[in-house]
Amino acid sequence: MTLTARLLVGTMLTTLVAMPAMAQGETANPAPPNAPDQTPAFEGQTRAPLPETATAVETEVIAEGLPHLWAMEFLPDGRMLVTAKEGKLHIVTAEGEATEVEGEMPAVAFGGQGGLLDVALAPDFDSSGRIYLSFAEPRDDGNGTALAAATLTLDEAGGATISDVETIFRQEPTYDGELHFGSRIVPTEDGNLFLTVGERSDEPIRDQAQELASGLGKIFRITPEGAPVEGNPFADTADALPEIWSLGHRNVQSATLDGEGRLWTVEHGAKGGDELNKPEAGLNYGWPEVTYGVAYSGAAIGEGITQNEDTEQPVYYWDPVIAPSGMAYYEGEEFPDWDGAFLVGGLVSQGVVVLKMDGDRVASEERVDVGARVRDVRVGPDGAVYAVTENRDAGTSTIVRISSGS
């Protein structure tokens, strides 16, 4: 089935001309914080400066009028495999032609933040055709994040078929809600997977982010079959879920590996408190007991604590928020100044946030405005950056290509 996607190849949306920062110390986030009395734990933990020279970019729409997308992954032939929240997979060519993947998909709980969510290729996809899908799974008494493995077969005519779909992991406990499914999948070179999940937002169930017997608000490390990876930090802890890698997370919708193969994530805060973390085995990242930002009402979250000795500090945080979704580590020739930077999709900030690093600290923050909510961001085989945007009111998405224009 071929979708009727409006093609706007070459249409320029935005052009930024390279120019020096306007003033020393200027930041990409000039708005006042929601929690002005909170103090960062170390210098540079928030409001990093703009780079000395802004990056010149050009943006063009590859395809418009697509269904409401959530994630994108590049296939070996350069085409894009995308997930539609309603429960379908599509393949989009560089020219913007979108074709629905044939075959039976898992049932999804479509509504609110739920639906078909992330997609990732197995490291051996070229030989196995194996892919992974995360989704909000409908259950008798509610729903929860689940992970499925499947085979994707590409045909010579440019189409594709999905088969052998098997749910290999389920977040427990089940909860009847429409919020905070998390749901990023990060395969590692050894064939194992990181899977992020949310804490389901509501009080008091969100408190289970601190409980090792609960699968809410965690990052899991599992095998391709969905089993705990040998050596996981809580494998020998009584009553703990052996799949847990780290705990104390709110709603992680951004995750990637860096050039050394280490996991990095960005998670949603409340009103302030979006966090960049480098989650490590067995560590506690605080939510909801220790966090920056405030509740949506403006009240303190819990006791209003931002630091204690039992939880990890974020590498970086935002107040006000960018509302992060999607993340990539940049390696490519299109933007040499971004080499080694993290690219983070921004829903509220409506663009791609570029974090240049100095070791494991943020050296500068730059924003590429695309004028729409960015749900996912990927680096293409051509070195350009591709952003999936969404229009929630219309239930549609576009795919935008960001290049240097050179």
C-alpha cells in the first residue's frame, strides 16, 4: 500500500547563516527557570553557552502528510523505516514516497501517549532481518510497555513484509493509564538491548520508580530473547527484577550510544528538570524523590530535594524544558563541528538540540529550529540529520532533512 504523501523535496524551511554568538556567555535557553531557587550541583550542569560560532544549516521537507509517526530507523539501503502510532510500519524513500509494510503487527493501545513507539534494527540485520518494536500493549486490566522481535523482509520492488512477530519482554506491573511509556530501544554491539520505560506518571504509582521489584521508571538490559543479561547489577538481589540496569527514571524517550558504546539518555522532567544522563549499572537517578524542576502546578516535587548522596546527578538539565524525544550521536562529514555531539529532539523547543561535549560534560548547547515538535532524530548515511516532526492536532507528521547547505 502506497501512501499519498505530499512531496516537498528541496523546499527550504529555514536557513541559518553562520555568525558569531552575540555576546559572551549567551545561552540557548534565555527564558527564566521555573525553579529559580534551585542551584546546580556543579558549573556547567545547566544553561551551557552557545558555541562561539553558530552552525549554518539548511532544512528541507522530505515528505509531508504522513500519519502520526513516533520513530525512525535507517535501513541499509538508505530508506527510512518509520513507526506510526496507530500501529503500522512504513518505509519512506529519499524522494518521500511512503509504503506501508505488509504483514500482521502486534495489537497496540493507541491513545494518549500510547501506540506503536520505537523501532530498531538488530546489529545482524543484514543477515537476519531481525528488528525490534516497542509499543503500549493492551491488557485485560490496563496496558504497559512491551517489546517485540520480528523479521523484516525487503523485496526487490521496494516493499517489505513483517513476520514472526513475538513479544519478548513486558513491563510489569500493568497500569490503566495513557501516559509515560518511555520506550526507546538501543541495541548494543554484543547483540543485547537497552530498553527504557516510564513510571506511568500518576501518583502514587510513579513512586515505584524507586522499587526494584517494579518495572516502572527503569532502564532494562536484556538479551535478544528478552532474558536478563548475565552480570546485570541486581541479578542476585532478593525480590529485584534481574533485567534492571538502572532505576529512578521518569520518562525516558531519548537514548543512544556514544562513540565508545556507552549508553546516554535524556528524560522528561516535569516543569523543568529534563535530564541528560549516562546511566550506569545499578545506579539510582532519583525520580521522584530527587529532581530539578517543579510540578506542573508550580508546587515542589516531593520534598523539593535536588541532591543527596544516594542518587546520581544528571550530567546536564534544562529548566524550562525542551521536552526531549529522540536522540542520536553525531559522526559524519556533513557537520564536522558536530563530531561527537549529541542531537536531541525537542517537542516544546520545536527543533534539534545540539550538545557539544568536553569529555563527559556539556561544553555548549545550540538549537536548530524546525518550527515543529521533533519526535525523533537520526543521522542519515549521507551525514545529514533527519528529524521526524509531529502535528498532534492534525495527527500527521513530516520528515525534515537538515544539511550544511554546502
